[in-house]
Amino acid sequence: MNKNLTTEGSILFWVKLSDNPAFQNPESNIAFMHDQDVGGIKLTIVKEKSIMRAVVNNSKYGVARLESDILKKLTKDMMVSLTWTKESAKFYLNGEQVSESIYA
């Protein structure tokens, strides 16, 4: 099914340290998604050293860029969630909203 998610949608994943030991390294760079098309939205989610970044490229409304410093959170598993509507995108780590961006 190819559902259009430009008006609203979300993605959630878990970073389990036992399966991703490099995630704990504050110098590592990890691409979880790069321009992955999800229902008309191109998502990029990366860890660049101690920063988690997300880009929501919404073909209908624009681009939202989000990020959070995760240095203090590198000691345990991490739940990563990204939600978007036609107004903005929100980034959550371990259930806590860490960033919000309107489309540019």
C-alpha cells in the first residue's frame, strides 16, 4: 500500500545498544535513514558524533530540520520518534520532545 503521509505521519525505532555498540561512541557517525521515502516524505535520521539529526523533507509543505545533543543519553538504549503534520515536525528521544521545527 502506498499511502500519502504528507499531511501527517510518524516513525518510531529503538536503538538497542547490544545490537549497535558503535552508538555509544561519542565520535561515531551512523545513518539510520537517508532520504528514505515514506509516503511522500523523505526522511533522514543520523547520529553525527553526539548529535542526533532528523530532516523531514515534505514534498507538499517544505523541509523541517531537527536535532538534539545526546551525549548524556549514550549510556542506554534509545527510543527515537519523529512525527509530522502539515504545520511542523517534532523529534522525540526516549519519549521526550527534544526539538520542533516548522517547514521552511
